[in-house]
Amino acid sequence: MRVKQRTNKFFIIILIGIIFLLAFIKNSSAIGINPSNESAQAKELLAQAEKDINEMIGKNISVNRVNETYQEALQLYSAQSALEEKGGRANYKLVISYAEEVDSIKQVAIQANDELTVFEETYQEAEKHTNLSEMQSEYNSIIQSFKDERYEDTLNLIKKGYDRISEIQSSQIALNSFYLATSRTIKNFFIENWLKILIGLFTLTILTLIFWNSFTKLMFRIKLNNLFIQKKSINKLLKGMQESYFKTKKLSESEYKVKLSKFKELIRDIDRQIMVLKEDMYRFERKKSK
């Protein structure tokens, strides 16, 4: 009899234990597991990435590249969140890396967009006075790199584009100047005086030395003029941006501050190049006068 009572008590205790265990599991499932700090950080960066993409869309900048990265980040975040909710060990490092990559691409894209606008205006201005047909393929490459969302390449190609414009301007102006100054002299020399060929060669050597100095000075002036054209284009864009912000209110305050800072940085860089070029011109003049 006593054995039977003990057995009943034992089963009752086990039953009560099972009931409490089931209640605990149910409550744990209802309450859930609080998201980790890394999960919260990833979610915040994803929200910022979405804002970055919308900002690019607002500036008519292609977003295929950043959108692909953003979608991958979303999928990874969803998978890691589900794992974390089940009590697994989630890892959001790749999600955070992708979200930060979106922000990085956005920054470069906006810079490339602004500098491309300045370059196009500079190119069109230079085209009024210089035949730039020989660099048409290079110009197309710059435009295409931006369309293909290779924004880092766009910035590098723009720098090379400015050098190419200066090179073509120097070459064409120097060639025209040399032709006008020497064509008649050389023609008359060979027609009228074949016997004085040695004197002619000596004269040609002197002329070459003279024109070499003139060519160098001309190249300095063309580069300086190209920098002034760039600065003028940037100031024009800056003025239009200020009108959009103060008068038409088309720009937000944050966007205005970012653009203002960027334009000022471009102007400072051009001023620095102008100063260096003027110093080079001064040293050249001093060396020539010795």
C-alpha cells in the first residue's frame, strides 16, 4: 500500500514538472529574444543605405550597382535575424560591410557627377576655340564610365581629360604660330638662295631655339587659361546652386552644405594649381634672362 502511494506521488511530481516546463517554453517563445547590438547597428546602416540610394535617384544618378549591393545586404540581414530569433549565433559583419559600401559608392558617385558637370562645361568652352575631335574617343570614355557606374574611373579619366585638352591646345596654337612665322621665310630661302644652305641651317637653328622658348611660354599660358576656365565653370555652378537653395528652395540644407564644401574644395585645388603654375613661369623667365 505504501509502495503504491509513493509511486502515485512520484508520477504527480513528474507531471507537475512537465507542466511547468511547457509553460516556460511557451512564455519564452512569446517573449522572444531581444535583438543584439550588432543587429541594431546593421538595421540602422541599412536604413541609411536606403536614404543614400534615394538621394542618388534624386540626382538622376544610376543606382543599379548600389541597389544590387543593398538587396544582398537585406537578404543577409533577414537570414541572420531569423537565426538570431531561433537562438542561433548570428553574424552581421557582412551586412554592415555591404551597407557601408553603399554609402561609400554614393559619396564617390556624387563627386564624380559634380566634377563631370564642370568638365563638360570646360570641354564645351575649349571646343569653341580648339579642334578637339582627336580626343572625342577619350571624351566618350569619360561619359560612358559614368553611365556604367564606374565612378572611380570617371574621376581618374576627368583628370587625364584636362591634361589632354591642354596638350591639344598647346599643339595646335604652337603649330599655327610657327607656320605663320616661318613658312614664307623658308619658302623664299630655298627658292632664292640654294648656295647659302649652311647659313639657312644656322638661321633655322636659331629660330628653333627662339620658338622653343615661345612654345614653352605659350604652353604655360594655355594651362593657366584652362585653369581659369575650370574655375569660372565651378563658380557658375556654385551661383546656380545658391539660387536653388536661397531662392527656389530646391536644395535641402544638408545637400547645400555638402555641395558648397565640395565646390570650395575644387576652387582651392585650382587656386593651388594656378599658384604653382605661376611660380613655374616665374622661374622659367628668370632662367631665360640669365
